[in-house]
Amino acid sequence: MSLTMETSRLVLRPFTENDASVASLNSRQPRVAEEMSDMVLPDEEAGLKWINWINKKAKLDEPWQVLAIELKDEKRCIGLVGVIPQPKIHGEVEILFAISDYYQNCGYATEASRKLVEWFFSMKEDSYLCAIVKTRNIPSQRVVEKLGFEYVEDREIVYDGKSTMFKYYRLQRAI
């Protein structure tokens, strides 16, 4: 069973093998690659391996989902959104998102993430969800703040082999 969700403009769905080329392309765009350097896919073959890996890890009964964000009208994959236990922060469940450079600043990350947060809290018993955002990544900080995440503290985390400063946020489950 796979997870698919819709918003007014988007379809959130599992990646397919047909997404390998666009997943690689999106990951190599300058802004995406700078902020998510550990997820750069150098070519279509790497994209396919990554898609197969995330689809094998995805489970509806666990907080491990990484979904393609597709524009509903164009049937075009423009990014990803997910929730995963993040080893860099002691296995806390983190929300992550990335939007192709060409489609940024249109509200897609917020729209997709809001839908995934709703799903997460409706399906999981977790009391909170977290987000870690590089301190210089103001657009992503705005997204998590629009979603209601509250800033907790700055954290130094080893990321892609380097010590990097992140802003750490939490979103509490509504009671």
C-alpha cells in the first residue's frame, strides 16, 4: 500500500522510476544543492538508486515517508517532502522538503508540508515533529514557521562531513 495525498494544486505521491531523471536534476540545482548537499544525485542512475532505496524504506505504520511533490495540472515533479527519524538529532522525527529552484517562492513547500504534517499527526502517536534548517536558509525557516513550528535553539550538527549550524524547531501535536 502506498501513500498518496492531494491539495488544491499538488499531488504528494511515492516516487516512481520515471522520476529518476527529474529527481537528479532537481537535486543538482544551485539552491537545492547548497541546502541539501548530502542529497545531490549526480545522474539518472543515482536518482533511480535513491528512489528504489526510499521506496523500500517507506512504511505506512512508521514515520518514514519521502514523497514526490507533483504539480497537479502539469503532472510535473517539482520536489519532495517527507518525515523521517533523523539520526543527526537522536532519531527524532523530522520534516524535510525541497522544491526545484524554478518553482520556489510559490507556496508549494508550505502547501505540501502542511498536508504531510496533517497526515503525520492523524496517523502517529508522536507528540511532536521537528525541523532542522541551516541558519542561513531563511526561506525554509519561513516555511516551518508558517506551519506553526516554534524555534527552540541553534544546534551544531555534523552535516555532509562538516560541522554546520542549524536552527532547531518543534511542532507540538494539537490536543
